Amino acid sequence: MALAPPTRSRRALPVAAGQAPVPRIVVWEFTSACDQHCAHCGPRSGKRRPDELSTAEALRLVEELATAGVGEVTLIGGEAYLRPDVLQIVRATRERGMSCTMTTGGYSLTREIAEALVEAGVQSVSVSIDGLAACHDALRGRPNSFARAFAALRHLKAAGSQISANTQLNAKTLPDLEPLLELLHPEGIHSWQVQVTMAHGAAADHPEILLQPYQMLAAYEVVERLLARCEALGIRLYPGNSLGYFGPLEHRLRRNSTQRGHYFGCQAGISGAAVSSHGEVKSCPSLGEEGVGGSWREHGFAALWERAPEIVYMRQRTRAELWGAARAATTRRCAWAAARR
């Protein structure tokens, strides 16, 4: 699931030993209504769920997130701006001291909507752009969606929002990534998130778009060139969790999204959580039903964050659970870190 890269001032940090975990960022699927039909859509969005949270419930959830110490709320969908109460929820989020960001396909994001979102308090928006025009329009299932996505970037920037982009890295988009970067740079994006398309949701129905193992070496050659070009252009290349695990590019990929230039692993359930449009709470928006910790309506956010096994299990893992090369590598890294202290 593509996320709005954090605003420039926020950096993801590891949870210190003995420190109570705080959900620094919550990704909220504000509605499942959507105006595109993406071939890789994880939640298979399209129509609004009949049991989505009401406005009153959404406002109560905002209060609970603030009380839990959440620093940033990222509204996703579907398309968050398709809910008529989105401005009210954005204002409530900002009034409770939390940052508000958004991820969008931008298909129907007009100048008026952009101005209203920014006036309400949206600070940074990531627009999903998957390849050049022909590729993007095919993957998004709507004609002219590429042009509309770039128009959304311009509307948001003119309205005063920080802007970034996110792109699926798959068999269809890979040849387009380098020329796409040259189109994104003049728009003034501060970050570009690139993440490998996973066989999740609608993408599981489209094996033709998935990168196969034998294609990954070529993909990393492209990523390395993108990284060098982004560094030259002053754009932060922001990798998804599925990109760069312990590979030769890990340090360069992660150094702009962590303080120490080392990837601390997935932060789902450690510093991040997700809420669905009908109130299911889980550690990551990309997880399916197996990742649901429970219903917010039934339990409340704090109880699920603190006790739901599906959410807390990542915090409870130790080096004792590792084996083989992973355990040996972790032991070496811990010894190296201790020697530097």
C-alpha cells in the first residue's frame, strides 16, 4: 500500500528499550469509494462500504488517536476526498495537534478540492503515478488518469501543499521509471516512494504485472540509477518496505528515511497502525483479514493497540527467534553497534 511520505521534519525512529510504543503514524482508509479501477489495488476499492464509520464515529476516532499519542494521520482510500465529511475530519485532526497527510490517485482532485484540503489542514499529499501515460492509464483502469494525476500535483502545489509521488515497481512500470522521474522533478516533488507490487488484493488476479524472481536483479539496476539521479536532483527516494531488504543498496535507500542510515525493519505495530473505513484496526494497511486486531467500534483504539495479538506481535519478537544467516548478521550488527557506543 502506497503511503504519503512523511513531511520533511518527521523521521521514523526505533522504539528504545523499555519505552512504551507509541503509534506515531496511523494510515486511515477513510472510504473504500474510488473513482479508478487499479489492477494492483490491495483493498479492491470501488464502492463505499455500507457500514463505514459515520462522521460522529470518525470524530471520536480522531480523539482516540490523539489521546494515544499519534503524531500523523494519513488518509487513504479508495479516495478520501470522495467522502463529503473529509474536510471536517481533516480540521479535527489538525485541531488535536496531529499532522494530516494524504495519498491519492488524483483522478477527480480539482483545483477547488485541493484548495479546500489545504485550507482545512492537509500538509503533504502523495499522488500515485504508475509509469508513463499508456502504462499508468492501463494499470489505473481509466483513460486520461495520467494527465489528471499530474494536474492534481499542480493543483496541490499551487494551493500550498507539499507534494510527493508514489509508484508501483512491477513488470509493466519498470521500463518507464527513469523517464517518469524526469517528468516528476519539474513538478517540485520532495519525495518519491517506489514499492514493489505485491500479490495482494487485485494484484493477485494479475500475475502478468508481478516481478518474477529472475527479474529482480535487473530491477535493482534500475533502482540504483534512480537513486543516483534522485540524489542529483535533490529528491528523496523513499523505498517501500518490500524494496531493499539487506541488499547492496540498503544503506543508500534507507539513509534518508532513518536517522542512522540503517533499516530497522517493518514498523507495523511498533510505530504504525492502520484503520479501515469500517473501523477494523490492524498493524499495516497492506495486510488482509489475517492482520485485523479487532473492531474499533467494539474495543476502542487504545485497547487494540496495546493488546491485540495481531498488532503487538512485532514488538514482542527477539533475536532468539532468528536462525541461520539472519541470526549471525544480527549478532554482528549488535556487536558493531556496541563497539561504537
